Amino acid sequence: VYSVIGGNTLSFYGYDAVNDSWRQLNDVPAGLKKIKGGAALAWGHKAGVGAAYLLKGYKTEFYKYNTVSGAWYTLASAPIGTKEKYDKGSWLVYDEASRKLYAHKAKYMEMYTYSIDSASWSGLLPGMPLLCNQTGKSKKAKDGSDAAIMGGLLYALKGGNTQDFYAYDLVAGTWAEKETVPAYGTTGKKKRVK
């Protein structure tokens, strides 16, 4: 497991499950800013060599950590889009089948892919829908938004104090609204994703 701490630091750690221990790795490059909200980390691989890909957040800085050499590499910046800011709730996920990373830009509802093979970004893809038909509310993705890929679908939570849940068909390139996340959990208290 690889993790950044955030909180205005450059700290980067790796967790060894066999030895049940964390160790500090080489810091993330300083670049324009230290890591704050909006950072996203995903695993991918090329030619059998795994790497951690980091969307540093706040701006468009994008890096790759080589797990063999322990070195960081600066990659092509993430697309600017509407505004040069990947804010809290932005996420990055890897699709094994296409060997692409999907990056969703919180607050601006923009999505792009990064091809690990060609080391290039796509043009703008449709971001998560604003309107949730089940609640009748129109909200942007914010803090708490996250995603995972399984079976050709990208599943995403909108966050931002909502219960909104969506699936993106990786082949068709379309979003579908799913049943909302339950408001009441095991505590019996009403909570939303944030």
C-alpha cells in the first residue's frame, strides 16, 4: 500500500503487509505546492513494472513513483479544463483492461484519462452528473467523492454531503445513476458522504 499524508507535507509512505509495518519512502517532488486536499493516488503498471501514480492536487502536477528504483518522475500535467485546480474530492482510478487512469475533477465535474502506454492525457470526458433524479438535487462532486473500477464499470460517490452514487460504463462512455447510499448506518444516525 502506498500513501501520501497530505496536510501541507511532501511525505510518502509504503505499507508492507507481510511485516505489518509502514516505512517512509522518498518524498514527493516539491513542485508548485505541498500536498493538500485534492491529491489522488492510484496503482498502475507498464511492461510488468508497477508504479504509483500521483495527481498531486490543488494544481495539475502529475507524478509516477517507480517502486523498483524508489525514484519519482514528473509526467505530463493533468488537463487544466475549466480551472487549473483539482480540489478536494478529486480522484484517480486505474482500469486494468485499457491500462488507463481515470481522473475526475471535483467541483468542475470534468473527467480525463491518462494512457500509461502512450503517457498522454485524453480530451474532456463527461463528468459525474450534477442532478440526482432520486433526490431532485443538483450538486457538484466535493470532499468525500471517490471511485473504484470493477467489471467494466467505474463506480463513484459524489461526496459533498450527498448520498449520490453513479456508475460510468467504460466502453459506452455514459453515466448511470444508481440507488443512493443509505442515509442511516449502523449507528442509527443520519449521515451522508463527506
